Amino acid sequence: MENRHHPERKLGHLLSIPFIYWIAVPAVFWDLSLELYHRICFPLYGLPLIERRRYIKIDRHRLAYLSGLERINCAYCGYVNGLLAYSVQIVAETERYWCAIQHAKDPNFRPPAHHTDFTKYADQQALEARYPAQKHTRS
């Protein structure tokens, strides 16, 4: 709670509130959209559902020693940070299912951890060995 060390920034903190909390609108829309995708498509793909409670935890608002605004902030951060972590896991499983090819090497790109078991970029033989293409026949 670094903001406690900077009471001289109180006006700036107050001015930032609408910008911080505006994110709640697209976050809730994203959450609803993501959950629809997750609950409908994962079963269709045969993928296990990701446990939401492992990522989104809202509990710090119960701490009596926090001010009212700090409690709201803690609940909000628990939700949004958890939602983003939950989203990353769902998208990672989707990417693993549909793509599983690493990106080209780039010193300015930090690949996500789940890319380590993906097929190397431009390695067609490894991709075909790991995921043989199905032959499509017309009836």
C-alpha cells in the first residue's frame, strides 16, 4: 500500500479514481464473455473446465484495519487481477488446443510459460510428427 507513504499525492489519487474504476465496465463484460466461451466451448473440445476460485480471490475487504476505500480497492484488485490470471489460463489452454506452435525468436518478446512444450517455430516435421494431419475424404 505504497500510496500511504505519499499523502502529498492525495489529489492525484482522487483524480485517478474514475480511470481506475472505469476498467470495471469492460472487465465485467470480458468476464461474462469469457465465461460463456469457457462453459460452452471447453466441453465441446473435451477440455476440463478451469477452476475460477483458484484465480479470483476476494477476501481482503474483510480486514477491519483497512479504511473503507482500502477495502473497496482490495476487493476490486482481487477481482480484476484474478480475472486476468483466470483469463490467461483459459486462453493458454485454448492456444494449446488450437495452435501449440512457438513464436519466432525475438529478443523483445517474452513467451508465456505454457509455450515451452509447444512445437518450435517453422519446424514442420516436428509439428507433423506430433500432430499428424487428418486426410479429408469426400463421400
